[in-house]
Amino acid sequence: MTSCFFDTCALIPRYRTGKFTYRVNRLFAGRRSIHIAEISVVEVASALASIVRDNHLPDSEFRRMHAAFLTDLADGRIEVRPLSRQDMVKATHLIELGGLTNRAGLKSADALVAVSGRELALERGERISFYTKDWKLYRTLFEINAYRAAMRLNFLGPGRPGVPASTK
């Protein structure tokens, strides 16, 4: 059974019905081991609050979506990977490589999520499936052999010219 690691943006369709909800829910139903980075716990709350504000939804909608997320955590459907100081250092290196050398402009939370996923794969000695809706993050990881080798990268959406939506 392949472990799955979700970037925060790829997890949101589970709680807010949209284009990728069916696909994400199928991954959850597939009895896979699903992981997120520790920072994603706060990022999920922030993303859900943004959805409520941007769409002029009632506050009760935030509470409903956030409660569903917390239930997934409490029920063990999602496992949270703690971040270490070493993860912070590795994320800084990823920002330097992906953000400067490759000119991707990688953000700190994205780097922490990517490092956390890669570390899970290395600890388990298996290639995990990594899901994101963030093209910039996907493209950055796609271009770095150390990430492509450790994780099957999956972009929720169509690929772009020269870059497929998933790696084998």
C-alpha cells in the first residue's frame, strides 16, 4: 500500500467541494496511508478561512469544513508529520535551489511540505505519492532528481507543455 503525502492545497478539495473533490476522496477511500506536514494543520485553517471570506460564506461554513478536517486527524485518516530543525535547514536549501537557482520563487511553507514528504519516503525506504495543486511547487520538485526519485509527483490538473501531470 503506497503512502500518500498531500500538499495543503491538494487537501482542501476534501473539505470544500470543487473540481478535484471526487479524485481526492477516492484517494482517501483507497485505504492508503495519508500524511501531511505539521505546517499544513495551520495552513488548512488559513485556506478554509480564505475560502469563506472570498466567497462571502457564513462563518458556520468554516466551522463545518474545519471540523471535518479535525475529524480526519482524530480518526487517524491523516497522519501529521512533525517538522524537525533538520527539515528547516533542508527547506532553506530547497528554497535556495528551487527559488534562486531554478528561479521558481518557492515559498517557505511549500519547501517545508516538500521536505517533509521526501523525508517520509527516505525513512520508509519507499517511493511515496506526493499530491499538489500548486504548479510552481510541482515544477520545482519535478526538476530536482532527489525529489523525483523519492516521490511519485502528482499534479491535480493537466500537465503543461514538456512537463507531465505525474511522474512514473
